[in-house]
Amino acid sequence: MKKENQKRHPWWSIRLSLVFFFIALMAASAAVTAAICLILYKFIPGLSGHTQIWYFIIALLFALFLGVVLAATTSKLWLKTADDLSDAVNQVSRGNYKVKVDDKGHKGEFGDLIRAFNNMTEELSHVELFRNDFINYFSHEFKTPIVSIRGFARQLQKEGLTDEERREYTQIIIDECDRLARLSTNILLLSRFENQQIVTSVSTFSIDEQIRRTLVLLEKEWSRKGLQLDLELDEVTYTTNEEMLSLVWTNLLSNAIKYSHDGGKIEIVCDEDAENVHVVISDEGIGISEEDQKHIFDKFFQADPSRKGSGNGLGLALVRRIVELCGGTVRVSSRPGQGASFSVTLPKELPR
């Protein structure tokens, strides 16, 4: 039974329908042609009734033959495309998402069908690429801290460790556990927001105060590097999900602190106009190349080797998705060695 199903062509019904349609169309055309010929011959003098009948039969057979030839030729062109689509569908079912069907010479609904199929396979190939990258990245990012935790946990079991070594190994284990926790949290948050279309649990709050609270939470990080904070925060109230928006400032400020040089400066500007709220966070750190700026908001993207290992490539993707949910935009302006500036624009009216 399985072999019989495999031999059955998925486009067989279409094949028969096209052939019968064209044959019926050409047969009708042949009958009309023969009838016209009979009428013409009737008015030609000197032809007997038998001769007129033979003319009719000959014209009918010729028109029918011509119709069959045209039907076979035309249906072959259509069925070739149907066969191509059938083969392409079979390849997609086997996991080949790079297959394409040539749409040249096809217009109307059939051409739209081919182009829609090609668009579908292109999107599927992107999804498959992302899935593979995600699996490879996720397994690597989880494996590295787990190996580190296991190694230093074994070190702690050894005899004769000094108190300083024990504190060092314990701190490494804590840092690696925090890294795993951040990675898991960011993935869950990003998955949640990507499947969310509207902002829920909205409230009205002060953005400038929210930014100040974020700086207080990050005080340990920016104080350790001796960073100077230059704040120009107007009193701005905004209505959205407060917890969700706080993730934007946490990620942007964490990046600004992380990639700033010791003793550098971070500038934060918050103001508003009649329609939008504007927040700009600038640092004087290592900067981002022009090429990397094109992908800086992509999931799992990390700009250069100096950034790898210090993050998981999800923070800015999370920032962009949250800002998009609010109907706003986030942009980056940077040059290598001259710091980076992230500009967030939020409309005062949330999208519905």
C-alpha cells in the first residue's frame, strides 16, 4: 500500500482535468469550424449533397486533429509547471527549503501561486537557518558555563585550598550561574514578546524616574569603572507596561557601562515633544563598526571578538522588540573607538 501511494502522482487529477478541458475546448472549436465550412460550401455552386458532407467530415476531422495537437502542446506547457511544483513540494516535504520554481512566462493566478511558493520556501529556509543557529548557539552558550562550574566545583573538593582560592572559585561559579540565569531569562522574555502583539497591563509612570532607578540598580557596575554620568532628564510621563519598558533601559545602560573605558562618561537625555518621547543613551566606549550596526539588533549577534563572552546577543534584540510593541523605533549611531549612541523614540499613543 505504501509503494502504491508513492507512485501516485500528486498532480494526477490536475493533469486529467487540463487534458480533458483542452480536448473539449478544441472539439467544440472544431465543430463550430466545420459548421461554418458547411454553410460556406452550401453556397458554392456545383457541389452535390454528398460532396458537401465529405467537406464537412474532412473539415471536422482536420479541426479535431488540430485541436488535439494544440491541446496536447498547451497542456504539456502547463503540466510541466505542475510537475515542477509537484517535485518542489516533495523536496520541501523532505526538508529541502532552498528549492525554487521558475516563474518566468507565468502570469495571473498560476504565476501568483508559483511566486507565493517561492516566498514560502525562502521564509522556511530563513526559519531553518535560525533554528540551526539557535541550537548551535544555545548548546554552546549553555555548555561553556556548565563546564566551568563543574571544573571549579571539583577544584573546591581538593584539600589544601587557601581561603583566597576558595573565594575565587566560588565567585566564578556564582558568575557562571548568573550568566546561565540571564541567558534563560532573556530567551524566555524574547519568546514571550515575539508572540505578543499588543501591550498588556499598562500603567502611567515617570520615564525619567524609571531611568534613575535603573542607574541605582547598576551603581555597582558603573562605580567600579569610575564612570561619570551626565543626566539631562526632563519630567516625562508615559503609559505602557512599566516592567516591560524597564528592560529597555536596563539593557541599553548595561551595554553602555560594559563597553565604556574606565573613567569614561555616559550621557543620558530624556525629553518629549507633542507626539513622541525621546531617550538617547551615549557612551565613549569601543564603538561599533558600520557593518556590525546593520545586525546589532539581530538575535544572537555579537559584534566583534572583544564583545563575545560578555553577553549572549539577546539584549538588543529584546530592546528592539519591546520598542516595536510600543510602536516606537530604536537606532544606533557609532564609530569604532568613538563610543555609541542609542536613540529610542516612543509614540505617546500606543498602537492598537
